[in-house]
Amino acid sequence: MELYVDSANITEITHAASLGIIRGVTTNPSLLAKEDPTVDVKQRILDIYKTVGGHLSVEVNSTDTDGMLREADDILSWFPEATIKIPMIPTGLAAVKELSRREIPTNVTLIFTPTQALAAAAAGATYVSVFLGRLDDMGQDSIQVMRDVTEIWDTNGLESLIIAASIRHPIHLLECAKLGADIATTPYKVLMQSLKHPLTDSGLQAFLNDYEKMKAEKEKHAKGGQ
Ligand code: G3P
């Protein structure tokens, strides 16, 4: 399972990229607005791409098919490598069908059920983004939804890549990796949490202390021998 960072924050993205652990970035209007409602979206997207390369999903803001297609054309005019992120609504599926005909990569977002994922794949989506955390928030078992989606994919040999989205904690990452999701787009905070363990920190501290002790002993002996 590849890791993407789900963020529009350049500092976070730059740090995650410097660790070598991410292969792409997903953004959405809420993440961009959280950064700064007056952000120059084009510039921010291009800056993110310069930092990470790889996959970068850019979301449209229209809800009608023609509007989505116009926006996709506009995005591709200044950022030809974009993956166009389209909401999981019927007009969005029609846009995905057309973009797929033109071999433009698409990421269908806001998928909450296996049948929505199946429809997005049927329309030709390159990626299907299955949201986990928002389901858990309302008392539904998001891991069961992901289990159903991955089983349907295996049984039917579907080619769209499955993105686990709306990740809230490292257990989501663990379960999605076990189930065979292709990608998990993960908030920076959760990425960092997934790297940490208190025994790693205390173990490292013990190694450093013992190294310092050894060094001091050697220096003492060296002085005594003079
Ligand atoms: O990018 C889409 C998704 O990952 C958003 O997650 O935390 O707003 O539910 P969240």
C-alpha cells in the first residue's frame, strides 16, 4: 500500500516528502481553505507538485457535468499532470466517463459504500476514494466497507486503484494495508503518529547513554595511560 499525504500545507508536505515515505498528495477545497482562504490555489498546487511529484489530485468545484469538464480542462491547461478529483454524484460519473474516454486520470471522491465504488469503477475512474473516518464518526464500521470493496475488487478483477481516505489514526492504515487497499491518503499528523513508538524513543535514549558512558570510560583510560 502506497502512502499519500492528505494536505495542502507546504511545510507538512515538504517534511513528509523528505522522509521518502509518500508517493503523492491529495487536496480538497476544505484542506485548501483551512490553510488560508485567500490562498492562490494554482500556485499552491504547482508548489506541492514541485515538492513531491508523483500523484496529485485536484478537485473540481462544479456539480454539473459540463462545469466539471470545463474545470478539468482549465486545471489541465496549467497543470497537465493533474489527477482530476470528481465527487461521487451521477453528474460526476458522466464527467468521469468522458475524462476516461480522453485517458485523463480521475479520482472519484466521497465514496461511502461498496456500490458507489463499483459505479465509479464502471464509469472508468482511475482511483476510487473510500472514506473511512466520516463513516466511523456516524457509528458505521468503515473497515467492513473497505473489506467489502477489496473483496469485490478481487472477485471481479477491477482495475481502478483503491484509495483509503478520511484516515483518522494508524489503525486505519494497518487495517487497509491488510485488506489490500492500493493507497492510503493520510493526514500529516497520522503519518507522524504511525512512525512513533515509546519503546523506540526509550531504546534510542538507552543506546545514546551507553555510548556516552563508553566514550567517557575510553577517554579516562586514554588519559590514565599517558
Ligand atoms: O481528502 C479527502 C478525505 O481524506 C478527507 O478526510 O478527515 O475530512 O474526513 P476528512
